[in-house]
Amino acid sequence: MSTNKIEFTNTKAYEFIKIFMYQVDISIKEGKQFENKTQIDILNLINQRIEDTPLDSSSHRFANNACLSIFEFLKSFENIYLVNSFGNASRMDYGTGHELNYFCNLFVLYKKGYCKINEVFYTLKIYFRVVRNFISKYNIEPAGSQGIWGIDDYQILPYLFGSSELFNSNRNILELDTSYCYVECLKSTKNKNSLVLSSFKNKRWFDINRNSLNMYDNQVFKKNVITQHFIYSEYLPNTKK
């Protein structure tokens, strides 16, 4: 892993992960999505550990200290992207940078031939659920919440790829159930007063999808407060484009 400083948007890592995002987006729009059993099994194993790890009974102003055992458990997978996909152990918080780490994990698996493009979305949906369970159980803090000006205190990808799933639909959000990724995340979000989500209610899925892709680029890829912690690697190098 390299630590040389370079503007993230000038790196090959940015180019590669952004292209991958568009590839996944197109795959969801155009074809059936499938399960990657190996990755789902790993996520189920993590979720089971969350379920089996009781809360620390001492009083806590913020996150429950029992979450630290989950962070420790993640180290056993010896995967730097996966280890950093559930938040920061020191601050006991979670945000879009950690969500990005898991997406990078899937990119690397894709490049190695362990995950197909049409398996990414299904895997992400399980990851979103496991993370929500983790956040809810241990009261994990949001990393850099934007309040009503943000789409969600914790994640953006469920909305982005959720809009990809509904891209060809003419149905209104009120007509949809939680079998759809977008609605499932919307029902569980703590940011009930998001002006962004409110503005999406009367838009076409085409527009929501386009806006979500632009939003991710601006609020994650182009935010130094997030990308300064980006994990560069062999498949996501910090060399210039």
C-alpha cells in the first residue's frame, strides 16, 4: 500500500473505481443479478458475529464498546478493504468512505476473477443490511453527517444502485415495497428530513439515477476529507492517470 500524496481525482484508482461504478450501474439496468455465494457467506458470518456479540452493559454516550470486538473479528479475514468496510475502530463511526472501501473490495475481487459484474449488486444489498444491523445494534456514529442537506447520514450507494434497479420503472416510490434496495434503505434511514430525498419524490428514476451518480462523484470522490483516507493498492494505484 502506497502512502504518497496525490490528488485522488488525478489517480488511476479514481479512474478505475469510477468506471467500475458505471459498469455495475449498467449491469443492474440491463440484466438479471446473481448471488456470489462466497461473499454472501462471509457477510452472513460477520452478521452472525454481530448477532452473537452482546452489548457492553456499562453506560455509553456514543457507540457501545462491544463493537470493538467486531472490528477485531474483521481482522481475521486479512483483507484491508473488508476490515475497513464497517467503520473506524478508534472513532467508532461509519460513513461513505467505509462504504467505498467495501465497493473497492468488490472491485478487487472482480479484477481477480472472484466476482462477476452481475454479482456485485446482490452482494452489496446484503452488505447494506449487515452494516445497518451493525450501526443499529451498537449505535455507531455517522462520520461527517450533513443533516438535512445530505441524502443519508451513513450511505449513498443504496440510493445510487437502488435507482439503477428502478431505472426502467414508471412506478412512484409510494407504490414500491422494501424488496427494492432504494425503498429498503429509505425505510431504515435515520435522516428522515433529508431535503435531497424529498426532492427525489416527484422525479423520474432516470433523473434520480443521474443525480445520484453525480452526487457520489461530488460528495465522495471529490471530497478530500474522505479520499485522504483512500486505501491504494495494486489494483487501485495512486499513480497518475
